[in-house]
Amino acid sequence: MTRRATRTPIALALIAAGTLPVLAQDPAPPAAPEKKFPKWSDTAELGWVATSGNSESSTFGLKNSLSRENEHSLFELKLGGIRVASTTINLFAVGTPTDFSREEDTETSTTAENYFLNGRYDRKITEKFFWFGGAGWDRNRFAGIDNRYVGFAGVGNIWVDTDRRKWRTDYSLTGTKQENVVDDPTFDDTFFGVRLSSSFLQKFGAHDVGSFTNDTIVDENVDQTDDWRVNMTNAVAINMSSHLALKVSLQWLYDNAPSLKEVNLYDPGDLTTPIGTVLVELDELDTLFTTALVIKY
């Protein structure tokens, strides 16, 4: 065997020894696809409870959030409402004790109702800092609010922004026009204010099966400093599929200077016949507990 023939198997062995470990390694994962903009998404929440028979009631809740995301901006449009109606059934009989017919009177009334519509535009200044502006409307007649219109603008910080955890806070100036169900002569229905907001999301479980969210808004009326409000919602959602989830949420609506309600005034010695009306403050705190089916696109 010649010297050239001896070198050939040795060279092939060295090449194979250097190549096999490379071939044995797992292939490199494919690069993550780039986000395509604009990116549209929509989330709807539907809740419905109804009873019938000896008592009748119905509860309907709806929320929808539509967003359009670009590389440096985000537009959101949110709307929702809840309505609870109860029917009182009064039974009575007509005839004689041995021969009568069963009759009934029904009276349906709305016992809880509120609606809202909000739009907001965010624009990044840096990866952690942004400005925003928007406007909103809400109605909660049982809390004394017939119509409330709010415009706002400010800046905010993005503290955490990962796939599993997100947290941002923002700070804004507001202008409010509030129409109460019962007119309060001591209340100026148009005022300026300041607002502090926080939005937090944490996913949990294997394969991010669920998520916890907290959204908090604190509003201060700078014209009447004892008129401040807090709107806080805590929610837990469990995913059933990529497009469906079950969600429970608890919302607190606190108003340190609640609206007024006109009520009947009675004499202490006669609680059957009103002698007039007076204005009383409504409760400061309202709570709403809801369960819903969430549809995501």
C-alpha cells in the first residue's frame, strides 16, 4: 500500500469524526416569524342567566374589546353592559271556597343596569414610555348616573412586557360632563380631573392554561377634591381552547361623593302615607360579580 493510499482512510476517518457530532445535534429551531402589522384582535364576553316558573328573572351581560395594533401604536374600542330584570308574581283566587279559579298579576322591573363605551389610542415614544388619548361614555342609573362623558390624555410607563406577564401604568388629565338622574344643586356637572390607571396580566399553569388580570382606575375631581372614584376589576380566565375561555370577574365601583336619589318622606307615626320627598345619598360602593363565556379572535 502506498503512502497516499494510507493517508486517504485516515483523512476520511477524521472528517467523519468531525461531522458525526454535528449531524447528531438537533436541528436549530426555526426563527420566530415576524409580526405582521396591522394586527386585529377581538374578544367578546357573553353571560346569560334566566329563571321561570314560580319566580322569574333574567340577567344579561355583554363585553367586547376590539383592538388594532401597529408596530408603535395601539387602538382599542371597548363596550359593554349588564341588565338584570325581575318579575314579581302575585297569585290570587276568584270564586268561592269550593269553586274558584287561579289568577295572577305580574310586574316586571329592572333591578340593575349599566352600560359603557370607551375608545383609546396609544403611541410609543420609547419601548417603555408612551402617550395616549381617548374618550368614553357610561350610564348607571341605579348609581344615579344618567350620562357621563369623559375625555382624557396623558402619558404612561410599560414596566413589564413579556408573553406571560404584562404591567403598565398611566397618568392623565380628564374633562368630565356628568348628568345625574336627580339634579344636585351643589354639584357642578362639568369639571376637570386627574386619573391614575394600572393594567396587570399574569398567565399561569401548564401551557398558559389560565390568566389573572387586574385593571384599576382612580379618578379625582380637582374642582371638588372630596369627589374621587375608584373602578377596580379582578378577573380569572381558564382557557378551554385557543378561541374559548370561561371567565369570572369581580368589579368594585366606589364613589366617595355618590349621587342623590329622591325618596318618600313619612311621619314617624304613620309609615303608610308619604308627606313629601327628600334627597338622600346613594351607597358609595357597588359590586358586580359576573361569569361569562369568552370568545377570542
